[in-house]
Amino acid sequence: MKKNIVKLAGVLGSFLSAGTAIAAQPEPWQMTFQPAASGIMEQIVWFEHYTLWFIIPITIFVMILLAWVMFRYRASANPVPSKTSHNTAVEIVWTVGPVVILLFLAIPSFQLLTAQYSPEDPKLTIKATGYQWYWGYEYQANEAPLSFDSLILKDADRATAGKADIKAYPRLLAVDNEMVVPVNTTVRILATGADVIHAFAMPAFGVKIDAVPGRLNETWFKADKEGLYYGQCSEICGKDHAFMPIAIRVVSEQQYNAWYAAAGSDLPGAYKTLAASIDDGKNINVAGN
């Protein structure tokens, strides 16, 4: 029911905002992950909920045990302390119990790690280079390679870029040039740093990998929902570390092909055409829902 209400709100919002998709982004006082937009992130969310079934009971049990020990064995109630040095039953329980719990945690954890490092054959490879303090993207295609920089969007440039909507293009998260990828496509990311260590992170996709100078680290994602998603550099990299956002726009394959064909010769024009095709209402989506 809640999911249906969110979808309905997104559809109504799309009509009221002339087709602007609501972006997946951090929210004030957010205590949970951003909504999952990939299969891997869905598994991560499931694993988080799964571990809580162990963490919460253990925490409550330990708190109750400590309170009971402090009350039952306080000095006023036990002027003569116990001389017990060991208890075989207790030692067996506190050894076997944690081992069993760790097994229940380790098995799905290893399964998740295996899935994270076992991508399908990538259809698209993008090199993401971290600079102080912006990102550079290189689309590695044999026929028509494409490269551009992605910098944080300044307030003075919003109108020119057609990104005046603060809700869809939030302050400190919006960029001038988003990474554009097709939906339901395996994308390989090759991350590196040009100066210091950065980190490429996209919470909605379950992606986070260090970008180290002199090294290429590889990760991947397969976004299954169209929309605009935000992440940030997640490795302290200097004074403007907090002003180094990551924006990925997931579109249909047709929209992606049209954008890519035009971006090589006219990058700003390609983004405007892409935005216009989205605002037509043909591919409106609430990112992450």
C-alpha cells in the first residue's frame, strides 16, 4: 500500500511539475538507505534488515543481563562475593551461540559479496577519474569515445542549464553534466584518481569504490529504474571534498543512443534534447520507487 501511494504521488507530481522526475537523493534526518535502484542494492537492503533480527535481540539481551547482574550481585545484596571460577555450561553456551550466529551472518554475507563481484558481461564501460574537486568521465567505445567533466552546479548557472528546479536538482548535489546510462544495462566503472584518493559512491546502486592515483579499480551496476540519482565522493580528499557530487541519469536505451550520438559534437545541446524528451512525459519516473 505504501509503495503504491508513493508511486501515485510521483505520477501526480510529474503532471504538476511539467514532467520533471523527482531525483533520488539524501533526505533530512534520513535513517535508512536511499531507495534501491539495482538488484545488488536490493540485496544489500535485505541483508541490513536480516542482520537487525540478530543485532536488536542481542543488544536487548546484553542490556537486560547487565542490569540483572548489577542489581542481583550488587555489594549491598552480596556482602560475600561468589568464589565461582568457571562454569562449563555457560562457557559452552557463550562459545557455541556466537559461532552459530556468525554462521547465519556469514553465509548470506558471502553470497552478497559473490554477487557484487560477479557482474554480467558489461555492455558499457565508463572510466571515472576523481580530481580535486570534480569528476571526469570517459565512455570507452571503439567507434566514438566520449569524455567530459562533471562539476557541481553553481546557483548562477541554473537558469542557463535549465536546472532551476531545486527539488530535482538540489543544491550541492546537482552537476552541470550528469553521467548518462541506459536502463537495464550492465555498466562497468573503472575508477581512478588524478591527484589524491577519492571514492566513487552511488548509494541507490549499492556502489562504492576507491579511486586511487595510479590504479584502476573496477566495479559495476545495473540500474533497473529510470531517473536521476545522486552520490558523492566518499573519501576525504581536501578542502572541497563536500562539493564533489556524482549524478547519474538513467534513461531508456533509445534516449541514451540519441544523447550519445549528439554529445560528441554538442554536449550542452545533447543534454537539452535529452531533458526535452524526458519532459515530454514519455519516460517520467520517480527515481528509486
